[in-house]
Amino acid sequence: PYIKEQYMEISTMLKPRKAAIAIMELREHIASEWQKDLQLVARENAEHWRHHLAKVQHNGTDPELHKQHRLLITTDDDSALRIDNYDLLIKFCTHIACEQVMEELATSPKDEHAAIWLKEYMQTRGARSFGAVQTRRVGWNFLNDILNEPPRVISGTGRDADTLCLIDPLDMGARIMAQRQNVAECWLEILHEIKDDNLSIH
């Protein structure tokens, strides 16, 4: 009751052209960062295999875990959300790659059972991972989990209901990593056009 609200009116000049130029400059800067970040997908894949093989060879532990370094090296010139953007790029690359691998498996009669298993896996583990908000390292954790899934034998479907089918999560993880590399390369081609796109707007 003793503090009275005070209001102050401020007048400012809005310049849409100046704002648009600032947005385009930021757009180009972020596109440049994303191009660098997407080129790290191959190294992310290599680190997955190194980490997985180390655990296989050393009874479930990675003796060089403490030696791992960040693939992304930030500088003072980076945008404020550089690390978060990188994390999201890896997350979305992985998610799209999963969907594409699932579709690819579904088109092959001999891989239909694998497609069904991956679809169910995506509906449970994938939904919790890719559908979560404010969760770090989603792409890494999802692939790490699927690489650690043991092979299993399941009953076939349809006309093959009496047969047994082998599910190999390790092979699916390899397919997903290869596909997310393709996704990253496609996005790189699009990002290369941002600078020319900005020039055409000018």
C-alpha cells in the first residue's frame, strides 16, 4: 500500500528495414554456425562406435571416457544459443534418420519384422526422447541406448507367423547413423543458399 506504481511513456522510431537487415545478418550468422555443426555428425558417429566398442571390449565400461572432448568448440563470436542449437540439430537429424530408416525397412519384405520392432521402439523410447522438451543429448542417448539393445528373436508376422526372425539393434543403429549423415549433408546444401537468398532479398 505504500508503493505506488509509476508509469513512463517512451517514444521510439521503428525502422522495419533496419530490423529486417539485422534479422538477415543473424540468419546468415546462424546458418554459418549450423554448417560447421552439421559437419560434426560424422565425428559424432565415429565417437559412438569408439565408445560402444570400448564397452564391449572392457566389460561394459569405457576406460577412455574421461578423455572424451567436446566435438563442438565455442568462441566468443558464437551466437548465444550455439550449444543448444547444436544439440537440437543432432536431435532432429537423428529423429528424421530414424523415421527414414523405418520407412526403408518397411518397404523390404525381408526387413518387415525389423521395421515393426523399430516402430514399436520409437513409440516407446523414441517418444520419450524426441518428444521431450528441455532435454540434453537426446540424439546421443537414443543411439547409445539402441546400440546397447541385445539381439533378439521374435515371431514373424502375416504369412511368416510360424517363422522366427532375428532383430539386430546394432545394425539398425548403424543404419540410423549412416542416414543421419545423409540428412546432415542435405541440410548443408540448403544452408549454403542462405547467403545468396539474403542477397536476392536486398
